[in-house]
Amino acid sequence: MAKPARCAVTLVGMARPTSATIHTDALRHNLGAIRARAPESRVMAVVKADGYGHGLERVARALQGADAFGVAALSDAERIRAAGLSQPIVLLSGFDEVDDLPQLRRLNVETVVHHAAQLAMLEQSAGEPIRCWLKVDTGMHRLGFAPDAVRDAHARLSALAGVADEIVLMSHFASSDEFELPQTREQLQVFAHATSELPGLRSLANSAAVLGWPGAHGDWVRPGGALYGISVVAGQTGADFGLRPAMTLATRLLAVNRIGRGERIGYSATWETPEDMPVGVAAIGYGDGYPRHVPAGTPVLVNGHMAPVIGRVSMDLMTIDLRSQPDARPGDPVTLWGEGLPVEVIADAAATIGYEPVCSITRRVRFVED
Ligand SMILES: Cc1ncc(COP(=O)(O)O)c(C=O)c1O
């Protein structure tokens, strides 16, 4: 009889050495750091977009100490409940259609109400009371009732048997990461005026407001990025606020090649070798979610030491100037971001914020937890 093929050995050899390690202790540390900054507030852990790319169930399990979870889709709430977690969940973008309401009730999910169309749907639907978060548009001009429509919306909600008695009043900041700008203060004033004398808890603060606007903490803070150790404050990383990165993206060198002077590296020949030099090729590219458009000079860590990316990032590979590490060998570890190399640095090079790279990791990257 023929021997079975040695599949396992072949498969291990075929796997790319690219991984995203999620540090659940860092998630818990960051939750603690947020609580320390906002000691009077309850904390809603925002876990939308698959836990900012870190894995929804993994993040929700690690952050069971939060007072609630904030999600953007009912399917996320479904996943959190399927993971056996019973914490309150708030649907941050609110429900879209009347058929969502029985789902909210079945999953025991609270919802943001930001539009008159949702009031009309709630008025049509009877059942167990749903807890609602009434959203005021204080200047972001994305979701929310105009300030002069808030009292009427509150009255309509309060009159419904299908809505729980305690309505939370909320808004969202547009520029809370810019501590010098007046917009956050103006939004706070609009909110105070629109909601004065209305009963209920208040919630405004996203991560940047937790970090920089203590007067905006209110009864519930709603951090997302800070939980993952990421700052959106220009020029400052999560570490500057006592946060720890919750993700390390890493791979290995597949090759180290000696390339002569005056040769051009990679697609479109954008980078020319100034001298005979070692060039590392690492198993990561935009097909893994690493931003394609980072310029030459963007740092990676090879064996824990900084080395610059050169040439174009391609789908599966990137090239690295190894002149500072003449001893680097194929198989050596390469860190793209994480401890020692903040994702904010890479985001800055890619002209975006740290949230985008962590949300962009693709499915072929192996996720591991430590
Ligand atoms: C309504 C709402 N609250 C809180 C957050 C969390 O924001 P951040 O990740 O900046 O803390 C978001 C995310 O955009 C949001 O949409």
C-alpha cells in the first residue's frame, strides 16, 4: 500500500512566516490606564471593525472588565454573544431597519438613535424595552439629531413602552485629538445647551478626549484606539500616554542579497544602491495589509534594530537596506510594528493614522495571542 503523503511537513514549509501577535495583557493594561484617567466614568470598549483588526472575540474576552462593548454592526453583537459574553453591547451606528429591532431584543443589545427614521421604526415596534442612546450632532455633522431637535426626539422616545426609561445622551467629537483647537470646547457647549434639563447619563469622550479633555469624560467614556495602545494625537504615540501596543506585526527575512553599486531595487526601479550593499527581502507586503505607499526610509526592526525600507513595497515582499546589519541572515526576524516600533510611525509615513494599518491586516496573516 502507498504511504500517505507527508502533508503536514509540506504545509508547515508552505506557510508564510508572517504573524500578528495580539498582546491581551496590553489590552488589559490599556483599559486600566483609561480607567485611571477617567475614574468617575464607566468605560465602553469600542470593538468595531473586528476589534480594530485585533480579532473581535479575542479582544472582547480580554476586555471583559469593560462596562460595555461598542460595535458598528449587529453581526458583531451576535459574535460577542456567541463567545458567551453577557456584557452590555451598544450598536454605535444604530439600527437600519425595523426588522433589526427583534434582533436587538433577542441579543439584549442597546442602540444609538440618531435619526427621525429610527424614531418612526421604534414607534411601530412593540416588545421588551430597548435601551437607547440619543445622539446629538454637536458639530461633527455625521450622525445625530440637530441640537434644536433633541428635546422633541427625547420626548418621543420617552413616550414609548418599547424603549427603556433611562435614555443616555451622547455626542461624538470631530477634533478631540487637537488639544489646541476650540472645536471640542464648542461641541461641549452645544451639547450642554441642547441637553440641559434632560434626564439621563452623558457620553461624549473617544480616546483622544479621554487623554486630553478631562472635562469631557462624563458618565461614559467610549475609547477605541487607546485600548489598542494607539494614539491619534499628532506627534505622540500611545507610549507617550502610558499605553502599550496590543499588536506586533512580524515576519522573517527570506533572502539577503549582495547588490552592486548603481543597481535599482524593486518595481519601477525607484531606489538606486549608492554602493555595493546587502539588501534584505522580507516576507511581507500589501497583500498582508502593510501599506504599499510608505516611502523609502520607513523603519522596520531587523533582529530588533532599526533598518530602512527601500524601493516599492510589493504584494508579498519588501526590500530592506541592511548596511547597518551586515550579519543579518535569511530567517532573521523582522518587526513591522509593535513594541519598539510604534504603528503610529508607520502610519505617519503612509500619511494615515495608526488605526488604519491595524484594521488592514489581511486573512493570510496568522494571528497568535500572547
Ligand atoms: C461613536 C463612537 N464612539 C467612540 C469611538 C471610538 O473612537 P476612538 O477609537 O478614537 O477612541 C468611535 C470610533 O470612531 C465612535 O464612532
